[in-house]
Amino acid sequence: MAQRDDVGVAPFFDPLTCPVCTVALPPRPLRCPACGVGLTGPTVAELVTTLRRADDLVGRMRAEVAVAVSSPAAHLPPQLPQPLQPGRSTGPSPTGPPPAGPSFTGPRPDGPPTGPVPARSWFAGRSVGVILLILGALCVLAAGVVFVAVAWIDLPLAARALILVVITASFGLFAQLALQRGLQAPAEAMSAIACGMFVLDLSAARRAGLPGLADLAEAPYEIVAGTLLVGVAGAAALAVRSQRHWLWTLDAVAASGMARAAVGALPAGGSGVDLWSVTVVVAGSLLYVGWRRACFPVARWSALALAAAGWVTAVMVGADRVADQVGTDPGHLASAWPAWAAALAAGLWSVRLTRLVWRRVAAAMCLAPLLLLLEIVSWPEGWVAASVLLLAAYVIAALGSGHVSGVWSPGVGLSAVLLGLSSLVGLLPTLVVLAARTGGLTPDQFDLTGVDVAPWLLPLTAVVVLGLVPRVTIGSYRLSFDHRDTAGVFVATLGALPILYGAGFWVSFWVLFGVAVFLLGGARLWHRDVLLLFALPLLAILRVWASQEDLAGPLAWTLIALACLGWVLTESRVTIRAGFLVIAGLSCLAGAAQWLIFLQVPGSLRGLVIVVLGSLGLVASQRLPRSALTRGVCEGLAITWLVVGVSMAYSSPSHRAAELTVAGVAAGITAYLSQDRRQAGWVSGMLLTLASWIRLADNDIQAVEWYTLPAATALLVYGARRLRGDPGESSWRCLGPGLALALVPSLLVAVSDPVSWRGLAAGLASVALVALGVRVRLAAPFALGAVATAVLALREIWPVAAFIPRWTLLFLIGGILLAMGMTWEERVRDVRAAGSYVRGLR
């Protein structure tokens, strides 16, 4: 192999030459033009796999040589030649068989690649020094913890302090020496160890009774320790920066010290967590400025995160104090001073910051506590009072959002949006009353004790909120809402008022329908699709309201269908027309079902009527243009009618068979009328077959072959004619359905009772299918026969295997696995060859 590497011989697999006579091949050859050897089939596939495997092994050998030579390369003379690289990629060989014919096509490799050999694993591609540093750091810190916990009590105080100080200073010195030599990773590791040892020093000093630390409680100690950590890490980082270096470890340690001090101060606050939260907001803000000027990025953003956490805590404390009391007493509001202080701090930052985006964020954080406290104070006064109060605040914020500076405009505008939504929430009791009365409940059947209900708020709030939407300004963007949409909302809310005020049933019914039709007409006249969103809920309310009367139910569905059909006939946009057609079709279906019930049509005929109407719709939809979306919608609606009608045939199997027969005939007519719906013929056959099966079951026919063989014979006759007429057609598509239908049901019955005439017939049929598939080279009979034969054989073997001892089974399984492991490569080649043979079948 060394001689082969020296001369640079081409790889074993060459897709442009014949493997027998080495003559150049044309593109995508089937046979060699010189010797005539075939270049397709399982034998060629196995040869290609073997040659590629050989190239892969050679490439791995070269890679090992390259790795072995590269380690002492720094000590060799520069004029020594580099070892040759492998002629192809050293990746793993393909798991599946390569394509037989096209494998010999493709560009010839220009030569061996000159790039470095890729690492064989994740670990091999990493620096050993960095890995050793990480492991060493972990070991040293673990040793320090063990030393403090175990060996600390056996040494005098002076020795303890000397050891810890020397260790900490030594690692700090090592970090300094590493920086001077330009070793960033070792310096970061040594710095981390030194900081960790400093934390252990403080803990050990406190445990040893050092004055000033031993007398501190847990919370004050955490504050002192965090402060010392920030001071030492910050001073060390500044010293390192003066030498034109930087250690991210010191920056991170300073950030962790701030967090430790803040968390330690939390339990010290106790009931005074309000003071702690405000202090953290102020201190975090000041530290953010200081770290920003000192160019400490990690500590800077950590200080900002602490300030944000303090702000959230202060707001929550203030909100909790306001929520504990009811009323608008000034002293009650003054108890929420942490929230006011947090808002004030955010307002000061909105003036202090320079970037516009951060100033806007600070302004929003200033307004958020005010909104929260207003919400908490308003709702205990009652739903009506809260809705009116929030509506008034919405008016002020909406009008003022366009007259404030660009910094405060987004916050004021978003506040207006939130206030408007809150005022709409105040309509919840009114909407509950509307829903209850729409569902037919009387006032004494639902409990709204202590809740104010004001129906007049429904149109008033909706109109005011939507009317002032164009006045809301968020930054440089102004919301928009057409006045005609506002009028539509007003009209829609007027349609619900008769129900709220307890008017008569039919008065409310016709008012709802009239308002919905008016809105639909306005949407058509003004070309405002938004009005549809107001008309459709009224139609939904109309349908629910109609459930209180027997006649009103089907009448409501009919009116909804007529309204939607009117829109369909006047709409030119295809998508919207299709949507209204779907609503109309489903409404007609529900209305037809309820009209049948109202007219007391016998239950045995209701499903048949629905199926007949759906079948007529399916056949009629074939007269529509093929490319029209309406045709697909009509077909979908017709199929829905058929499914619903069949599901209603619950009286007897004969009625279900009759409905399936009608549906199958409709599917057959559809396949006959439309060339692009030929697949419906399969559905027709399935439905008619199912109908015949139901009749057979109704007549107590037990043999499964009476159900399967007629349909299977028809499928096989049709598939055989198609297979003979089209040589390129697959046997799975032509013969697969028929063979599966004829064989699988009988096979399932035979598995439960293999020693029977049916089992014998199924076994003989399976063997015959295997022989037929091999004889005429058809995949479907070969595969189905082989699987069925294997299933029957396993079923016969299973009772015998149950009497074999467990340890014998384990021994047999282990022997099989060992044999497979020893001959794995050969078995893989056999499986690939068998797979190539099966794929070669038609």
C-alpha cells in the first residue's frame, strides 16, 4: 500500500471506466460499448459497494498516517514532503445500495483533496490544553471545598489563613503570568479559581470567628460578601485593563456579587420589602451608569436586570396594598408609595436617557403602575362605575396621545388602548344577561347578585371607544377606523337591546334579523367588509334565540341561508363568495334536518331524504366549470350532506344499505360525467360493496369470502386489463387492492384457526402468489404471498415454541445474534442484493 500511495494510483471505483475492460464509458450507460457487459442489476450494485468500501478503507489508512505524522511535524525539517491525502472523503460508507445504472456516471475526481483531514470525533477536534484546564479548575475548587469542610478544624487559625491566602494569591499570580504570555484561556481559568477561592476564604473566615464577620447574621453577611466580591473583582478588572488586557471572568464575578448582595438584602427587609425594592431600583440604576462608564458589559446588564426586578417588586407591593382595601381614600392610595416611587424612577430615566427607544420604554414603565393602580381602584366601585370611569380615562388618554411629546406618545397611546379595552370589559355583566336571555333563561334562573347591569352602556361604550380610535396616536402612527364602521357597531348593538330590555320573543327575533340584513346591505352598498363582522354575530344570536320556539328553529336556519345566498349572488370576489356559500349550505343542511323533525317525517326516511338531496347536489355540481372554486365548495357541501344523511340511518341496516346505495350511484354518475373525477368510481365501488355487505350481514351470512371475493374479483379483472394495456404501470397499483381484499380477510380468520380448510386454502393461495410473482416478475403477488406464507408458518410454529424452556430460547437467540454478528458484512450484502431484486420487480 505504501507503493500505491507513493505513485498516487487512482481510486478503485471509477464511474467513467468499465470495471471489466477499463474502456471509457458514455454518460448513463446500460452496457459497455467495448465488451458488452451489463452495467445494471444486483451484481453491479454489489460490485460498486465493494469498490467504494475499498476506497473508504484506503482513505482511513491515509488519514491515520497523516495524523501520526502531523504530531512530530514541528520537529522535522521544513523540506520533508507531506503525506498524501486520501483520494475521496473519509466519511462512512453509504448504508443503502447505490443505484445500479447511474452509479457509473458523474465527473471524474480531479485529484486528491489538499485540505486538512477532518477530526474523527468531537473530542479529537478539541484542544487538549483547554480540556485539561477545565478539569484542573474543577479539581482545585473541589479540593478547596473539601479542605475547608474536613481538614480546616485540624489546623491552627494562622495556618488556615496563610494557606488560603497563599492559594488565592497564587492563582491570581498565575492568571497575571498567563495574560503576560498571551494565554487568554488559562488566564480566565486561573481567574475563576482565584475568585472561587476568595468566596471560600470569606466563608472560612466567618466560620473561624473572624471579628466583623462572625457576628453577622445570614442576610447582612450576604450583603457584605457580595459587596466585597464586587469591590475586589472590579478593582482586579481595572488593574488588568490598565495592562491592556481583559478578563470576562472578573466582569461576571462582579455581576454575581451584585446579585448576591441584592438577594441577601431581601430577607433582611422582611416586612420592609417595599423599602428593599425601591432601594434596588435606585441602586441598580446608579450601578448601571457606573458600570457603563467603566465599560463592564456583564456587570452593566446585570445591574439593569436587578433594577428591573426591583421595579416589578415595587409595583406588585403597591398594587397588593391597594387591592387589600376598598375605596379611594388618599391615605389608601398613599400606602402604595413603592409603586409611585418606581413610576417616578422610570419617569426620571425617560429624561436622563439619550436614545429615543430607551426613553420610550422608560416612559411606558412610568405609566404602567398608574394604569395598574387605576384598574385596581376602579372595579370595587361597581361594574357600571368602573366602566364609566375607565371610559372617561380612555377619552382623556386618546385625546392627549396626539398632543404629547414623541417620547410619551407611545406610552399614552398604548394606555388609551388598554383603557378602552378595560371599559369594554365593564360590559361583561350586560353581555352575561344577553347570553342568558338568548339561551332562554329568566332573570331568576341566573345569579347576578351585587352586579350592576346597564344595557345603555352597550351602545354608548362601543360608539365612544370606536369613535375615538382615530384620535389615538402611538409614536408616529395613528390608528384608523372608518365612521361607517362605527355606525355599524352602533346599529348592531341596537339590535341586541330588545332582548336586554325583555321585549317579546318574535319582536326580538325579527328585530335581530332586520338589523342583520341592514348591516349586510350596508356592507354591500358601502363595500365595507368590516360590517360583515357585525352582521354575522347577530345571525348567530338569532339562531340561539330561536331555540326557544319549535317553529323559530328551522325558520332561523332558513333565513340565515337566504341571507347568505343573497350575498353569494351579488358577490364578485371568489373567496368571499365561497365562504358565504359554505355558510349557506351548512345552514340549509341544519334547516332541512329541523324541518323534517318539525313536519314529523318518520325517522327512517329523514336520512334518506338528506342523502337524496346531497346526491342531487353532487351530480348538479358537475355542471359547473372545472376551474371554479365554487364547484369544489359545492362538492364538499354535497359530500357533507351525504355523510350526515348516512349517519342519520339509525333505524335498521336495510335503511343504511339503501342510503349507501344512493350515495354510491351518485358517486358513479359523478365519475361518468367528469373526467377529472374518475377517482369517484373507486368510492362508488366501495360504497356499493359496503351496501352489499350490510345486506349480507342483515341476512346472517357468516363466511367472509361472500363479502370479499366479489369485489376482489372485479378489482383484479380491472387491474389485470390495466396492467396488460400499460407496460409501465406498477403491479401494486393494479393488482395490490384486489389481492389484498381477497387474501387479507381470509388470512386473519385463518390465523385464529390455522388447522382448517380455510387455512389450507389461504396457505395454498399464498404459495401460488409467490410462484406467480417469481414467474411473471410482479412485485405485488410476490410480496403479499411471501408475507402471508410467513404469517401462517409463524402461527403454526408458535404453539410448539411455547413448550420450549426459556433458557433454551435465550440460548437460541444468543446463538443467532452471535452468528449474525460474525457474518454481519456478508448478511448486509445479501439483504442489499435481495432488496435490489425486489425493487427490480414490476
